[in-house]
Amino acid sequence: MTTPVPPVPPGAPLPGPTPPTDSLAIVSRSTASSPAAVTGPTDRTAAPPPPGRRLAAELVGTALLALVVVGSGRQADALTSDAGLRFLANAGAAAAALTVLITLFGPVSGGHLNPLITAGAWWTGRGTPAGLPLREAVGYAAAQTVGAVAGTGLADAMFGHPVFRLSAVPRGNGALWLGEAVATGTLLLVVTGATAAGRGRLVPALVGLWVVAACWATSSGGFANPAVTLGRALTDGWTGIAPGSVPGFVLAQCAGAAAGLGLAALLFDGREDGWSGSSRGVSDRP
């Protein structure tokens, strides 16, 4: 006579060995290889969405992000003359949009919405079967740039302003470039580090919170996104940036992103299981 096996309580993990995780293999083809994509349990056997759908998600998501950044600036400008209040409204709207959009598009494309997040996904996953291929990464960046330009134009059209008028707001000095490097570097550190530490579900909220902090704490206002920076050169509102200031901002963003990835590798590689507070469940695995 055999002893019956007691049923597993609802919600309890099934017995068996825990699959190994690679702290820097944070990209997954099933979620379009994104550190920001892990917003829930992933079916490893499911085929990834087709490339066209992933590119469309990145284009639409980045367009909506640029629309919110520029549109909220227009709305705030129409409602109040208080510069601090305008900036508060703009920063809050951008952070809320990022949280929603990363959560929404994460399961489709990874919810990058930023060429530097895409570059980080490619870099951390290079040489692994789960990595984002360079060709797809380039396609993502192109779709994000087109989306940012389209979203900027749509925002100005909605508020009755000329579409694609070049900005006259100069943002070109060393202090602003340093601010952009800090804002972007910390963004990459947050996304890459959180996912490597098994906290992928929290990435949308963490990104939104960091955006609010970076907007207020950095001298540049925390653009931290080359595609949206280019889009903002095509609006004449106060959220814009003069075309001549774009190269300096983008170079600072790239330098900051590289530093952020380096810090993430130094601080989180192989250490996520050693932290005393990192008792991870299945839902927290990258």
C-alpha cells in the first residue's frame, strides 16, 4: 500500500530543482530581449511575437511617450504661468506615461522606448541564445526615433501649434551634459540592476520613479533618451531643445549609459542570491 502524496497548496511552487539564472542574461527573445520587459511570469515555450509587431510596439510606445512629454508641456503652459508648477506637471506626466507604456508593451517588444535601453539589452545579452541580435536592436532604435518624431508632431497638432518647428531653446553647456550623463547612467543602472537582481516586475514603477527624481535633481531635466531628445528638437515649446544642442546631449547620454551598464555589472553580477533580503519567488525571477 502506497502513501498518498499530499496535494500542493494553491500558489505554492511545485517541488523540483530550481532552474539556474544568469544575472546578466537579462534579455529574453520571448520578450524581445529587454531588461524592462519582465513584468510578469514568462512562458518560455511560447514563440516571441513576430518582428513586425515588436517594431510596431516600439514605434507606437515611443510616439505616445513623446506625445505626453510635449503635450503635457503645452497643457501646463496654457494653464499656468508658474514655471515650477509647469515643470512638476510635465515631469509627473512623463513618469506616469513611462510606467504605463513599459507595462503595456513589455510583453510584446520589451517596452524599451529608448535606444539606449535597447543597446543595453543587446550588450548584456550578446553571445547568448537569449540575446537581442544587433540587427533587431538597430531596427528598434529606428522605430523608436520615428515614433518620437511622430509623437512630437502629433502633440503640437493637438494643441494647435505649428508641426515640426525647430526649437530655439539652447541646452548646451558642460553642466547640462553632466546632468544628462547622470540621469541616463542611473536609468541604465536601475533597469539593468533591478532585472539582474530578480526584480524585473518592478522595472516599470522604478523607471517612473527615477524619471521624476531625475527631472528635478539633474541640471538637464533628465531627457535620458536620444530618440525623444531628437523629437523634442522639432517643437518650439519650452520642452524643446535647439537642434545644435542635440549632439552634446546624445553624447552625454551615451557616456552615461555606458557608465550605468558598467556599474550594474560590477554591483549585481553574480550577487543577486547573496543579498540577505533577496528571497525570490517565481514571480520575481528575471
